[in-house]
Amino acid sequence: MNSARRYYDLFHSLALPRLGSYLYVQQFTQDQAHQFHALNETYGKIVQKEIGEYVKNFNHGEIFVPSPWHAWALLAFLHSNFIRVDGQQWNTLDNFVVPAYRGHEDSNYQILPSLYRSNNQETEQRYLDIFTLIFNQPFLWQNLGIPLPLESAKAAAQHYGIHTDLLDITADPAIAVYFASHPESKNHAKTGAVLVFDLQNILSSGTKIILPPPPVDRLYKQQGAFLSFPNKDFHSIQNLIKITFPPNPDFQIIREGKHIDILETDHWFERAVNKSKEWIDQSNSLPIKQDEIDNFVLNIYKSIDYPAMICLEIALTPSVKKDLLIYSMLARATLYLNNCCWIFA
């Protein structure tokens, strides 16, 4: 086992207190502080020395390292130490970089939303139209008490296989390394990559952050969010750093000493996406009249066994349910923004 892998495993077995993706050092117990110091004095220094040799070859914003675990170690260090050096006063908020990450199985991939990498954008758009129709029906959300915007439907659709014009990112560098280490195709490239972005710079160009809809739990496991480009100006996004390395599917996500399945599926969303694709692939057109829409959606819900949440209907009044959902959305939004950086709080 290489030293970086051992460092990664031991680091995540310590169950250290965190604020988002950051270690919450002020809340360390004396024992935790001792363990953390001992780990850094042994494996941490070894890995730091190994990475230092590769950083010497930093070339045009790109660094090659020998494994996903080395990539994580380098990114974790950068994650906690990102600071702009071009500002006159380094200790002001404007000089801090707010990092976001994206993992690519091919280091040569363009930074482009999946819809614009598709060979059949028209069909993908029709898939999305049907899924959005299913996802955004008022009676679906009456149990929750609040409708969600169109972008929320897009976010859910993208994570279950429909191409959209959103670009997904994560606040956790380990998640980006994971996706770069687990290629979807057998004939994948020999080098994966993690791209590091500065959210402050991206948002200043008019790009928006779309938070995941509350029901899509695995997006929160991935500390994920999406970038929306009102002007379709995604070519203007420039990564600060690109870390490249050979993929290795042995790289797993570990939190508090336990392996986490970040791709755990919700079968309801899977069935909704499959039904959307099936409808379009059979050359059916979108329903237009309201009664046609109502009948179509009701039949879809029956065919995919949508959970009606009868118990909640009986137990909670609409106002209570609305308050609960708003609290849930705010809590999750706060969690994500904290994961990005406290600057957003």
C-alpha cells in the first residue's frame, strides 16, 4: 500500500470534527489533536515530500501525481490553504479563493455541460421536458408544501442520466477524485483529472449556483451543486489548477471511518427518468391541454409507484409541512455553502 493511500485511510478513520469539508480544529479534543499531529508527523510528511517532487514540474496550471490518493492529499492541502497572492492585503475576504471541484475521467475533456457534449441535443431536451413535467406537478409537492424551480428538476434529471445545460461541481475534493478514478467506459483514458475552480470568480461573470432539490439525497452525500449559465458562456470558465493522475477504482469515499456509497440510487427517480425516455423514444408528443397533462402525469405516477406519503398527510397540516420543508431546504443550503467556504455564510 502506498504511503498516500495509507495516509488517506488513517486520516478518515480519525472521525475529526468538521465544518463542511474543512477540519474544525478549534473543536479538537486533546486526544484528537494528538492523533492528528502524530499522523501528519509520520505519513503526512512522507506524502508531502512525495508530492513536492511532482509540484516542481508544475506546468501551465497542471500538476501530475502518481495516484488518486496523492491527488486527494494535494487537493486537501490546497483546500485548506487557498488564498490569493495577487491582492495587496492578503487577510481580507476578497483575497480568499472559494474552491469548487470537478472530476473528469479523461484529462482532455472540455469543460462543457453534458447537453452540449451530446450527439442528439433535441432528443435529450425532450427527455428533460417530460421529466420536468413529471417532477414539477403541483400535487407532487403538495405533500411538501412548496414548489421547486425548474433548475431543481434539471439537477435531479442530470444525476439520473438526462443531459442538461448545467455543469455539476462538488465542494469536496475527495468526491472529484472519486469520479475521476471511476471511468464509466471500459475504453477510458489513461489519465483522469480534477479541475479546481474559484467560485467567486465564476459568480462574478453572471453564472449562478443551483442547489440540489431536497429529495435527491445522494447529491447531498456528494456535496454537489450545479452551475447555470444564463448566457451560455461556459467557455469563459477557467480552472485555477488541474491535477492529473492515473485512475484507480480502489479509491473510495470514507467518512468517519466508514465507506460511503455516494451513488446510492433512488428507484423512484430512476423510474421517472426511464419513463420519460421511454415516452419520447416511442415518438409520443408532449401533452398540451391541461386535462391531457393531468391524465398523462397521473398515469406516469401510477406506473412508477410514486410514494404518496399517506402518513404525513394525516399527521401534518399544510402549514406545518411547509415550515418543515423550508427549514430542510435552508439547512441543506447552509450546509452546502459552508462546504464551499464560510465566506458565503
